[in-house]
Amino acid sequence: MGFTIGGIREMRSGSRRRGRTTECTAVAEYTGLWGWDVVPGAVPAARDSGRQCSCGEPDCASPGAHPLAFSPEVSAGATLDDVTKAWSEVPGAAVLLPVGRGFDIIDVAEPAGSRALVRLERMGLPLGPVLVTPTGRAHFFVAPGAAAELPELLYRMGWDDADLDLHGLGPGAYVLAPPSEVAGLGPVRWLRPPSLDTAAEPPPARLLLGTLAYICHRLA
């Protein structure tokens, strides 16, 4: 999979809109402070281009939300200079975080995630970062392995038969991170930003799952 000339032009245009300095600073924070790998990703194509994704594939399965085939990831520990050099090769690329390494994701609808977060904070439970997408999803960062354990955890808690809008994302998945945008709908944003004590060691899924499942069930 490669970029068309139009796709490159659209990425550079997107870079000017967002500003590479902000973009590179954000990526350097992810790699340097939080210890996450970052992958440059494709972006949504312009509406008048006749395509959905800047990769140029007419049947792209994940428009504007998949890694660039020709660009290596930026590893944890990379400095701002390292990031700036890497991003200069793919200006305007989306910022993708690989799931299943330092964290897994519990994905729920944003209304349920917002309500659950308030309740979890009041309960004093340990919490990791939480992302919100403009498509209406909330991504709770939890300890690696959560996606594989999710069916068993829901079974033990008695939620296995419930029709819940709750999903686990694990190895092989990616999540968009700020300052990326989604298909012209708006930016991804932090509902609960990362911090030194939560980014490196997000909480086990079992600590959050009961509350998340309950809120999802109530709002179904």
C-alpha cells in the first residue's frame, strides 16, 4: 500500500492546518514521557478527491486510521529531534498508538464512558488515560492482556449474557491519539490525560470493568 501524489499533498496540507511543531511535540511526549511507541498513520482523504483515505486504496478498510506501510514506527524513548526527523518524512501523518504493548483498551460509547469515569473517580479507583473520539467512543487504557481476558472477566461478573456496547482492543489494534482528527469530524481528545503514574502502569481491567459494564447496561 502506497500513497498517491494527491494523498501526500493532502497530508502536507493537513500538516499546515495543525502545525508540525504541535504534532511533533505531542509524539515526543508519548515516546519520551509515557514510554509508548507511536506509528505514523494514514489520514482521511479530502472529500473532493473521490477517495476515502490518503493511501489511495478505493476499498480501504480503515480510512484514515491505519499505519503507513512505508514508514517505520517511532519507538518509545525517542527524543523530540528523533520525532521531528521521522515526521518530516511523513508530514501530516496521523498519530497512532499500537495497542497490546504497554496497554490494552476497553472501548465503550462516550456517554457511558463519561458517566463511568465520574463514578470511578468518586470511588477512588486507580485509573489510566482515557481517550474520546469524535465518532463517539471512549477508550480506557488498561493493563496489557485485558482484551484476551475480557470474556472470562465478564463471565465471572455475571455480564456475559448482557448485550453490552463494550469491547476490548488488544495486540494488532491501533488507536488515534491527539492531535489527530477523524474523517473531518473533529479531533481526538483526552477525557483523562496520561500522567507519570498512570501511563506506564495502567490499572487491571477487572478494577474498572464492573462499573463500565453496569453503566453500559443502564444506557442500553
